[in-house]
Amino acid sequence: MFLTWRRASALPVLSAALVALTACGGSNAGGATPSTAGGASGSDDHIVYAHQQEPPCVFGGWIEQAYLSTQVLDALVSLDADHRVVPWLADSWESSADGLTWTFHLKDGVSFTDGSPLTAQAVAYNFDYWVQGGNSTAAVWLAGYYDSAEAVDSQTLRIHLSRPYPRLAETLTQGYFGIQSQKALTERTAEENCAAPIGTGAFVVDHWTRGQEIVLTRNEEYTSPPANAQHTGPAYVKTLEWRFVPDGTTRVSSLQAGEVDAIYDVPAIDWKGLGEGGYQQLKYVTPGRPQQISFTTTTGPFTDERVRKAFAYSLDRKSLVDTIGRGLIPYEGNGGVSQTTPGYSQEVADAYSFDLPKAEELLQQAGWTGTDPDGVRTKDGQRLTVRFPYATGTIIAADGATILQGVAEQARAAGFDVQLIPVPPSGFWSGLYSTAEERDLSAGYWTSVTAGILWINWRPTTADAPNHNNSAFYDDPVLADLITRANSTSDVAAQNALYAQAQEYIADHALSIGVYDRISTLAVSPRLKGVWQENAQGGPVFYDAHFTR
């Protein structure tokens, strides 16, 4: 199959390698017949699930950890399909008139799987544990707002804030805020709590074979499902085998062969065929920051706003995503938040539509007037070469990597020499290419239930509180003021209006451009019913899952 581009006369042609990758880089699922002989394990009490990435710990600050930890750790609250906060470990909650005190009333009779009781003191300990380094993502969500937590009595927790944060309850629905046993956190080693955290959840970690799988077993005493679950009591199945299968084609083939019962991160090329083959399909468009491209604004060619805008205009991002994403991956023009995020600005999403002449005009204005024999623009003898490292196998999946290849080829038509640098997981986790001096562009997402993610991504860096999540290295008090006012505004309409202004500011200065929305996809055997995706981050939930004949 040859890829046909919209406005083909103005767009560069993709290389043969890219065409081959997008046209042939997956198995043909069309006409596949799902296995109906039984679960992949041969038992209706045992689910085999294939995930694409293995996290360093079960609990932590990465979404892949949140997906796992949600199976074993309950949270205070859950998010339903209508984006409403509903009870989980907390039966009810309220905030004070000034917004500085939140009170949560815990369920009675809940115990951690080590036998210790769920108490307000244990939950308060978790809050302090997070902000003191126990979970980096939970810490950045609470930073600047959380002051302290106290147990009023055994089942009443009080959270004190230094500034109002009206969307605190929504924030706590994310998997980073799973509650662990205080006894386990204080008496076990860090490695023990990394590999098998102790919660009140529907499953417990039985064992972890690194590089292969984590096996979870049913918590027979489970009494605390979220209000939006489909049943009460223990999980239906006894065992959940969570395998790590990095290659998408292998995951699809394993599902078709009946070797697994469900898979995550379905390649775009296989999505339609699996649906036609009778497999159940679940898709969740993640709110928060989409997969976007940030410009390094403190050094290199993108210190010039005109060059940043030229890069944005040089790309036909929608055509690129629609072609490679095959209707599965949604195009996203907004570089601040995704289309499923409350407070989303469509006006920002529509900015910087493809305009190659405009890109060329801006580069001329910025002094990039020369062209070398390779067609790369030059200025004062320097080529317009930009370094673009991306986290392959972690943040950027196979389809995303192909989209970035298309970005590099499209930008070449305007005279940019984009040097794509795939960074393997080992390099990503060790911090390679994390400084302004090492890169000119960066790609990535950050899941969130609110547009409050803008504070995490754009908070200015200070000597006392550096912001390593500000990927554009852009410190601006005007932008910071818009976001902080939004975060503390209780009226939802007024809050969203401020968030929209912040998105417009980001777009006006071309600090970040959207490319596509991060999605969570599942393909599930027809016999396995009751699998659903939690509504804060789209992770799979197996508590209600069961086999049918």
C-alpha cells in the first residue's frame, strides 16, 4: 500500500522505509477467528494479559506503574464515566469554605492484606510519604498546595492545604495515589515495597519474574471496590498473569493464537482487523498533556520565536497522524492539553495549520536565508540542524516513532535538518538528553484528569524548586500566574476560561505544538467479559473480569 498525502504537491514524500513500516509493520488480523476453547491458561479462574512495558516497580510515578498498582492498591476516590468523583476507600468528603481543608470519611472494616487496619493515620502517612520522595508524580501534583495531613479519629482524615485546590478530589483518583499499608512502608525494605506493595486492593502480588511477568492472586477478603465497579466482594478470577511483551505484533499474534486473553496497546494496523475478527475493543483517549513537541527556548535555533512558528507551519500534522494512525490515533493540535481534558481550547488546537510558504517566510525573517547542497537552510555558515531525542519503548510507542519520522521528513521541506535520536529505556531512565544543551526538541505526554497539568509542565524553575517537567525550559511569570489562578478558582467556568488563556499563551509563543492524543487500547477475547478501563488514566481493570461459555 502506498501512502497518499493530502496536499501532496506541497508535502515531502515519505521515504520507502517509512512507507513499508506503516503499510506492512503488523500482522493481518482481518478474518481472524478468536479462540473459544477456554482461557489462555486453560482455566476460567486465570487471566493471561499481555502488556507492552515493564515498570521498575509496581508502585511509582509512571503511568505504567499506575496501571499495575491500581490492581493491588485502592485509592480514596474513583472517577466514573461521567467524570464524577465517586467513593472508594472514602465514603464521603467535603472541603471548607476557604478551600484550605479537605475532610475524608473512610470506610469502616477495611484491612490491608498484611492484616493491619485501614485508618486515617495510615492514609495521612501515605500523603507525607509521597511528598517526601515516595512518589515523584504524586509529589509534583501536591507541591505548592499540600501542607499536612492529620487523623481526626480512626476513620476521619483531614488534609490541610496552603492554597485552595478545588480539583483535589479529581486529582486523587489517579493511580499514583494508591494507599499502602503504613506497617509495610515502615517495616519492609524499599525493594520489598517496590516489588510487592501492600494495599487493600482486589489482588496481591504473588511473584515477579523480571523481564517476563508479574503474577497477581485474588485478595479473598476484599471488601472495598470503588462505587463504579460492577460487583462487590472478591474478584471473580483467582489469578491474573500480567506478562510483559514489548513487540506489538507478538502481542496481537498471541491473542489470536489463544495464548493470552487480553492485550494492551494495539498497533494501529491491527485495530480494525481485530474488531472484524470478533475481539472486544476498548479505547480511552487520555486527558492531560497529549503527545506533543516542545521547543527548547533557552539555547539553539528555537530561542527565536519565528523559528519555532516556522517549524509548526512546516508540518501537516493531521495528515501525518491520520495516515499512520489509521483512524485509531486521534490527531491533536493543542500542545497544552488533550481534547478530553476539561478546559480544552479548540481555538488553540486549530492554530498552525500546514502552511509551507509561511514557514519559509518566517525563516527568511529570522535570517536563515541560505541553503546548502542538501537543501538545509543556513545562517552565518551554520546549518539549521535540530536534535530531537525521543524515548523509544517507553514514552513513544512504535506508531508514535513512525509519526516522528514523518515529522522530520515534513520539516525538511522548509529546510530543517531534524536529527531524530531514539533513546532506549535505559538511557531515558538515566536522564540522557534531559538538559537544554542536549536537545532542541522533545516529545512526550503527561496524563491528568484536569488542565491542572499545565502547572506541572509550565511552572517556572527556581533555585529552591527546579522544574524538570518544564520541557521547553520556559520561565514566564505571566503564564505561571494564569495557571495558578486557574488552579485555585472554584467556579468551573471561570477556571476553564483561565486554563484556556494559558493554552492560548503557549500557542501564541509557539512553546509547544500538539501531534496526537495518547490513547489506551485493549483487545480482549470474546469469552472474557467485565474488563473495563478506569476513567482517570485508562488503565485496565480486571476486578470484574470473568469468563463466559
